[in-house]
Amino acid sequence: MNSPHDLIRYDLQLIASWIEPGSRVLDLGCGEGDLLQHLIARKGVTGTGIEHNEQKVARGIEKGLSVLQGDISQEVLDYPDNAFDYVILSQTLQQVYEPAALIRSMLRIGHKGIVSFPNFSHWGIRLQVTFSGYAPVSRRLPYQWYETPNIRVITLKDFRKFVHEVGLRVLDEVAINTHSQDRYGRIIAFLPNLRATYGIYLIGKE
């Protein structure tokens, strides 16, 4: 029988697989702390999270986690250089006002960064725009244009180009599709920019 720690989202399972045991981890936009809880239980990490939503922060604290409430772009400025082994930004980049500044801060305070985001170049999104003429709405992007928190439209190709332009490098990457409430999924190797719903990137300094 699976424990609660086995039930984290599929993308978080893959992120966790990149984390070395005993690492120092900062999770930006950590939500209720599912990934942190998993990493502490399974990898013995020392973990901290930052989350803007007060209710999610409270739930994380109830789990016994170290979670701070605040704006991730501002809070990262308070940490010294190389304070963490990994800084994680999971499915939040598309909501960030100054992504280049945040990514640079992640690689200042952490040796490596892990970034994931929904792929706006997925074929389903392309078809919706082409044939309906409306901004796309899907299970993974469930918001109407006037209520969405997503202010960035990012594709896998965009992010690779962006990492190069800001003077960083991609150390590893994986493109995925998820199903069953995102608990399970599969890796997409063929035409990922067209066929994957999410991209996950391990990034580091040049």
C-alpha cells in the first residue's frame, strides 16, 4: 500500500529524483509543502519553502514544515550566496513578473536550480487557438484569460533559449504528460515541444 509520500504529483516525483540525499533545498511557491514533505521523508533533506498564499502556508506549517509567507522574488534577496544545494521553482515561472531576475537569484543562492512549467506549445493548445479563436482553456490551464494568474506564455523551446541568453546552462531536462489527477504520467521524448504538457529543467551556472 502506498504511503502519502508516494502520492505527490508525477512532475514532483521526477524533480525529487534529481535531489541528492541530505541536500539543502529551497522550494519557491511550495504550495502546501507536498514536495518538501516528500524530500524530507525520503531524501533526508533540510528544506524550506516560500509561498504567497497564507492558507497554503498554514497547511504546510501544520505538517511540521518550515514555510515562509511572502513574495518569492523579494524573499530570495535575503539569502546569502550558495545557501542551498537546490532551489526549486515548480509550475510557477509563468506567474513571475521578472523571470530573469528570479532565475539569477536562484543560481546565486543555490548551486543548482530546478524549474518546471506548463508547455504552452502543446498541440492541444495550438488546436484550440486555431479552431476556436479563443484563449485556450484545459485541465492543466483551467483559467479564462481574464482570471488567469499566468502572465507568461512559455514553451520548451523558449525556455532553452532563455537559459542560454541569461548566461546559464541546462544540465538536464525532461518533458512529460500527466494523467489521473497528475499522480501518474510518462516522459515524452519524440517532439516534446509539440506533445508534452510540462517541461522540467535542471539548470546551473556556466
